Amino acid sequence: MLNIAAELYQWVREGRDFAVATVVDVGGSAPRGPGAALAVDREGTAIGSVSGGCVEGAVYDLCVQALQDGTVTVERFDHSDEDAFAVGLTCGGVIEVLVTPVAADAPHRAVLAAALGAAARGEPAALARVTRGPADLLGKALVVRPDGTHEGSVGGHPELDRTAAGESRALLAAGRTGEFVVPESGSRCGSALTFLDESSVPPPRMIVFGAVDFAAALVRAGKFLGYHVTLCDARPVFATPVRFPEADDIVVEWPHR
């Protein structure tokens, strides 16, 4: 979900009701990994993607249904052996999708808003949500910061929240999105809980010195690979956005400064 944080956070600020479907588990040659998300608002506007096209229509309908009934669900999609055009993944993979309604007055909206806001601002944060466990806990969320502080609750159990926050913090420190499990012995709810933890970390920085043709190629490559790219050159006639449109920042200054 944090991969569409900028757009979703804008929806939150505008007070829109929406539902978001997030890939929580994959198997085989699934087209997109955990954390990929599709969101739909009450007007029917959609952003994001969970499968690159294979099951988008079905997931869109699930989001619309979630907005109507307010229910958190987990749905599984795989390939269809009987009908290649049925709702399924023709690549032969398997995905599980968590569908969560986020109404303007939803209790968990503030937690999701905190995670979306941090991701939209480029601040490090993790969002941990229950994807397997008792039905009343599905979708429960925690926002975890690098220092271990957290917001939200998984079910009113402080010890469970601390355990989940610790696991989430470890994934955040590694910059990873993935699952972790709190066993029954530590869940305080009589059942093991599986979480999807989405980590949002600022992109690594690349600083390129010299506004020349070689730098232009390097800036394009760095941006493609996910770096925040800064070009630096003391000559204002060469260090311009027109010559380096892919650069995030252009600094007209001597490199040592």
C-alpha cells in the first residue's frame, strides 16, 4: 500500500472514503510482489495495481463491495485450468490480497494516515497489518518508526503490540517488505498471527559531479535504479533542468562546497 502513498495520502487529506487491496502473499510466477496495492474511492476512481492486469477487475469489485459492507477480507487468486479467460492469473502464479475499507470515520484510519503521510514525505516508517488470524483482527495495523515507537494496536494487547513492533522494526532496518509470524504463545489471542510488514525508506542518494554528456547518462541510469539523483556543477549555463530532466535536484556550486 505504501507504494501508492502519495496518492492515497491526498485522498485521506481530502476526506475521501476508499478501500485498498494489498498483495500480502505470492506463489509461483505472480506478476507483482507483496505490498503492491489497488485503491478505489466511492466515486469509482482507481489507482495502483495488484497484478498488472490479470485480476484487476475482480479486485476492483472487491474494493467496491468492501466500501458497501465495511468488511475486511482476504481473497486468493490463481490460474484457471478450465477457462483461460476466467478470473485468474494466466501466468500460473498465486496471489493473496487483503481488502480493507477505509471510511472517513474508521478507527484505523488515523494509523493508516500516519503511515501514508510518512511514506509520502519520504520518512522511514513501516506498516504492519494482520493478514491471517481471527477474523476480528484482520487488517489491524501498527505504524512503526526506526526508533521502535509505534502507533495503533493489534487488538488491545500491549505485549502483542510490542512484539509485532519489534519484528516490524527489524524489517524496516533492512528496508524490506515481507511477512512475519507471531506464534500462538505470544499472540495473546489463542491463535498465531501473520503480518504483512511494508517498509518505506528514503531512496539512496546519488550525487553526480559535472554537467557533461557522461553525467546525463549516469543520471538517467541512477533514476531508473531508484536513486534520488543530485547533479552538481558550478557552471549555470550547463547545470540546467532542460539538460538534465531526470535529476531530482540540480545544484549550481563547486563540488567541494
